[in-house]
Amino acid sequence: MNGNLEAEERQDQRPEQELTWSWGYRPRSALDRVKAMAPPPPLAPSTPLLHGEFGSYPDRGPRFALTLTPQALHIQRLRPKPEARPRGGLVLLTEVSGCCTLRSRSPLDSAAYFCVYTYPRGRRGARRRAARTFRADGAATYEENRAEAQRWATALTCLLRGLPLPGDGEITPDLLPRPPRLLLLVNPFGGRGLAWQWCKNHVLPMISEAGLSFNLIQTERQNHARELVQGLNLSEWDGIVTVSGDGLLYEVLNGLLQRPDWEEAVKTPVGILPCGSGNALAGAVNRHGGFEPALGIDLLLNCSLLLCRGGSHPLDLLSVTLASGSRCFSFLSVAWGFVSDVDIQSERFRALGSARFTLGTVLGLATLHTYRGRFSYLPATVEPASPAPAHGLPRAKSELTLAPAPAPPVAHSPLHRSVSDLPLPLPQPALTSPGSPEPLPILSLNGGGPELAGDWGGAGDAPLSPDPLLPSPPGTPKAAQLSPISEGASEMTASSGLPPPTPGAPVSISAGGPPDHLLPPLGTPLPPGWVTMEGDFVLILAILPSHLGADLVAAPHARFDDGLVHLCWVRSGISRAALLRMFLAMERGTHFSLGCPYLGYAAAHAFRLEPLTPRGVLTVDGEQVEYGPLQAQVHPGLGTLLTGPPGCPGREA
């Protein structure tokens, strides 16, 4: 047991606590946000919070001693024979999605039951679902046993959601706020068409285990998500989560910034569960959570676990002004040259999933192009800390010159589809969960799907049924008091200046958002302090988070709220072999340590890109935009990202 506690302490070598707020409380004012982001006083990782003896289920013979600490649940077998090295005896809370209390359907059974859902890694590194059910039977009556099971479930739920536990007070379900309400938007065509299947088989069971309330809507066309969020009553939701690639979140953020109340709307926490071919932001969230790099279902399960834990982080956004004067907002990147060429030209291989980028890279190397352009940026006054070697990031100072000194509300469509109920399995395209704004029939937990039969029943045992941990708190709004997600025809007034979206249309444009106080109008001289370079480039990349793809760490030192855009460029003259080595090193985030003389880097607050080559491809967050001059400025902490709690990189090792 002591060895487990020591291992847990080593596991918890965390960096300084970052600003987050927990599930169940949505701060409204700036003061509320400051209070909510203040972390509770830390407890030592091995501090025992609860200790008790439980029976097992479905096997009635074994007895276990359980110890709950701030970072793990320790399980030690007492009977029939204590284990010297218990298998599965340390359940890290980073691998727990949720818990529940259960009761037997046999009236003669006075025991209560406590079930914990975990997703540990198997021998080959892949996560697998496991449920451990324990029997609280130390008291003579069911009411007393139920109180004990609820005490454990409440304490574990508080730890998972970052809620404080009373120092000397009684631990009861009254400590828990109402279940958080999430709106899930699923692109059923994402990830080679597997997004809906992955959502149904992995995401929905996990967030149900976590006790989160949700409505789910499938998007049907381009810009559908943008229209949906424009018609929402945002006060009814604690977060909007996209189950797709990066493109769907791009629509959501730009839709929020098109609302008349964009200043408050853009603070709505948004999250991403990766089910697309481009999962760059999910890769950054996975890294922020301290997990090892992952792809596919493993990345989805990691991000789902972090979502179940709750916690958010300020998110920098980049306002991008295009040649026509229109503006859109980016959370990821602006690319020109090799990166954007690969992104757009690989669209024809979308059926391959993320492998399309590998194939696109090979084809791009075979037909490597260079582009002439003028690139200017406003450098950051303080360079970010970087893991690069002592010689620092490559820069070409001698090539840089200073530029000369310079002299209405949008109407929107209502939600397209109304939601219906949630039984599992889930055949319908629009769903809700218990506690969500739509009324539901009485359901067994997780719909009583067959996957739970092994958790709650065994040969000769009376089956178990859910015992709700906490009824709806007093004052919880009833479904009738909430705005319905209604069906309606698309409509866009002439005053909006934006045509209705059409299939294959270019990226959506956002008319709201804060002003760009660092940027003069396109075509006018730049202010003093800007750096300008002109020449032939293989690529220019402006990126906000650390990842360019789920397995590409383009800016390893970047943070979600560092207030910087990280600029990378590769000049002409680089060989195909050197460019390939650079992208292979980017999988580990070590490309800056190669000492490549053609690779440059700068941290900036704003930039301007003026292509001088008549043809080319520009992308914003992987979406193609009009070709021509553009400029962009970082707006620090403009958005809010659901990240889960921060972790220490490599903690799974």
C-alpha cells in the first residue's frame, strides 16, 4: 500500500497550477471568473480522504480495503488472501470517467453498491474500459449502506470535477451542483465517416458515466454549426463541444462572434473531441493534459476523459483580415505554401482519414514549389521560453528591414433540427441526456445497454439498478422554462450582407469581434517597430497552439493563452530531404534543434502576408480562403477552451 502511495506522489510532479474552473459552475461576470479560476488549496497527493472496507460484486467472496486520495483510488484485497503485489490496485483519477451508486432489485439485499468507471491502458498501450463495482454492506440497513456508498461517490465526483471537499464537514450529495449541460455537435462525415460510430460507441457512454447532461445534434452541411450557435440561448449551456475535426470548431467560434452579443457569447466554453482527419487542437489539449502523444481512438478517449473532468482555459484567437476586407477568426493557424498546398490538395484523399496528409506530403515533396512574397510582423517584446538548444531558434536578422512609418447586427438562422431522446443504442441523429433542456422518459443509466450487463449482474445475482446520487437541485429550471431547439427554415436578411451558405462555399466570414488596434488598413504602410522580409519561400506558417496536427508539434513552447502567434517560415533552397527531415522531427517537436539554415521563427502579436506570386493557396484553420494579401492580430484570451485539468507531460510513462 505504501508503495502505491509513493508511486502516486511521483506521478503527481505537476507544474504550477493553471487557471481553470470546474464543471457545474459557469462564471458570468469578470469577477466571477477570477473567483472561479482560483484553485482550491492543494492537498498532498497521498493524503487519505476516505478509507473503508467493501465487498465485491458480482463475486460475493472477496473483501477489499479502499483508500481514496486526491490523485488515486487504492484497492487492496483483504480476503481470501491479501496480495503482495495487487494487480489493478492503483486506479489513477486521470483514468476515471465517473462513478455511480446502485442498488439491488432484490428487496432482501440491504447492501448498496458503488461503481467506478475507468479507462486504463492495456499491455499494448491502448485504453480499454473497465468497471469496478464494490458492495457497501457494513451496516444493518440499506439506508445506512446507501449513505456510505453515496459518501464515496460524492467524494470521488468532487475530486474528478475539481470541487472542494469540506475539511471536517460531512460529505453528502448536497455538495454536488447540477450536472453540467453540454451541446454536442457531430459531423457524421468526419474521420472517414466514422465520427458518428465513434461518438455512439465511445463518447456518449463515457460522458454518461461522468454524469454530464447533453444534447446532441448532427450537422448536415457546411456552415450548419455556425447557424446553430447563432440561434442558441447560451445561458442554458455550460459548453459547446464539437465531435469532429478542427473545421467544425472553426464554424462554432465564428458563429459565436457573429452574434450581436458576441462579447459574452465568445466566452462560452468550447471543446473538441477528435473524430476528423485534422485533429491539431485535440493534440494540443492531449499534451496540455499530460498524456502521451496519441492518434485515433486513443486520442479521442484521452480528450473525452479530460472533458469529463471539467476545467477550462483562456484561448487566444487570431482575427484574420482578408484582401476583400472581410474578417474571420482563427484558433489554429494561417498557412501559405507547402502546408496549405498539402492541406487542400489532400482533400481528394479524405477517405483515408489522417493518412491523407501523409500521402499529400509525399506528393507535395515530389512537386515542391516556391512562392515569392513579403512577410511582416510585429515582434513580441518578450520571447517565449523554448525547449530548443542553447543556440536558440534560427532567425535571419541580417535579412530583415524595418517598414516605413504610416501616415450592423447579423441576422441568423434558427436551429435546424429539434432534439429527441437518448436511449442506447443510438440510431437517431439528434439526442439528449437526462437533465438536458428537453424532456425525457425515465431511463436506466446509459440506457441499460448490453455493455453494462457485465458490470451490474452476474450468474445467480439479483441485477442492480441505478440509485441516483443527487436529485435535481431546488430551483433547477424545468424543460418547459427553457428555450426549445426548434426547427425552422433558413433565412438571412439582406442587411447581413452575407449570402446563404452553399455546398463548397469558401470559409465563413465573421462580422463581429473586437477591433484590430495593432493593424492599419491593408495596403497602407505599417507602423514603426514592425519587421519585414521579402523573398522566395517554401512555406509560411502562423500558428497559435502547439500542434499543427495530432502528431505534429510545430510550436512546442506555445500555450493556449500566451498572447502570441508563432511564426515559422522556410526559405527557398532547402532540399526535399531536409524538408522531410524537418517534418519528421516535428512529430517530436525537435525540428528547431536541427539547425536548418532555411528555417526561421519569430513570436509576434500581429503579422501581414503579401503574396507576390499570382497563384497560390491560403488557408485559415485548414479552410481555404481568398488568395491575396492578408493580415492578422492576436486577441489574448478572447475565447474559452474546455481542456480538463493540466497535467505534467509524460506522466503516463
